[in-house]
Amino acid sequence: MAISNNRFKEMRKAKGQTQREIAAIIGMTPEGYSYYENGKRGASIETIMTLAKFYGVTTDYLLRKSDTPNNDEIKWIEENSIHMSNLRAIPVLGSVKAGFGLVATEENEGYEYTNADPENCFFLRVTGDSMEPTIPDGALALVNKALTIESGDIVVAIINGEEGSIKRIIYQKHAIALESFNPTYRTRVFIGSERTNVHIVGKVVETQVKKSW
């Protein structure tokens, strides 16, 4: 189920505009624009910048990352538009546990924007403290499912088909070890045929700390 994390609808109504009128401003169909309001699709950074300028607010305010509609950011956006145009909407697909014995969820919680490949990357929200202090509870982990996994990488692993975990993976001769950064958590080792119970979803290539959700 998609969750809308933006103020597109409330800003449009406050401005007294219809979806058709806003769609015309950003150059798309009303049906396509409606996906942005209901969270079914992430808007491009160009669209967000256009709407932010139209409403006279910051992009962070429009995306509910801030409650302060400070216009100072708009000038910064204009001066840095080349860099910002490289950003892509990456879906936030629920959560993954920084711990064992807990199940990962995969509901779409919205979008974040970064210079990543939207075809192969997604964000997961981390819950638990087993990877602290490096990856704290509540952080976002950017996962790339197309990269080659090497020993020592931080990965998202699905264990026994349902148990999701973010860990550092260590490949041994006849075993796979999943390690935590928090020393109070034990390393979990899968030996021989048990290795087939571990499915690596992808490599964690970036983490972002979020204050609230």
C-alpha cells in the first residue's frame, strides 16, 4: 500500500488549484499528476523544484521533511539546479531489522531522492540496535541489488525465506557468517547446506539518519 509523504494535495487546495491546473503547470496529464498526490509514484526532482517555486516553499517543506516553509532554499535550488537534476526518486520499501528473529516488511512508505539507479536501488528503514553505532535505529539504508557481494560488505539478508536482517557478511571456506557491529549481539554462522537458507537481497551502499517517520 502506497503512503503519501508530501504536501502536494494540501498545497494545491490552499492555492485554490485543481489537479488539472497543476498538471498543466508541470507539463503532464492530470492522471499522471494524481499519482504524486496519492503516493503511487515519486515525482522527479525537477517537478518538486517547479512546485516548490510555484507554492513559494522549500522542497523539504513540500516533502514533509520540514515544517518551516522557508523561501531561502529556493534561491539555493536555482543556483544548484544542475546537481539537483541528477537526483532520482528511490522508493522506501518498509523496514529491515538490525537484529535476528524479526521479519522484514515491504510496504511502500514513500520516496527519498538521491543519485542512485532507481531500477536497482531501494531504501529500507532500519529498526533495532544491532548495527549501532554505525547504523542507528531509524536510519535509512540504500540497497543496491545489482552489485557483486564480497566478504566484509554490509548486506540485507533474508533468512529462511522470511526473516530479514541487515548485517556484515563474511564468507568462509564452508560457511557464511552474519556479523553485527554491536558487540552484545552474537555472530550467526551458517555451515554447509545451511548456507542455502541465506538469500542476499543486496549491498548497503549508503545510510541516512532520519529524525522521525
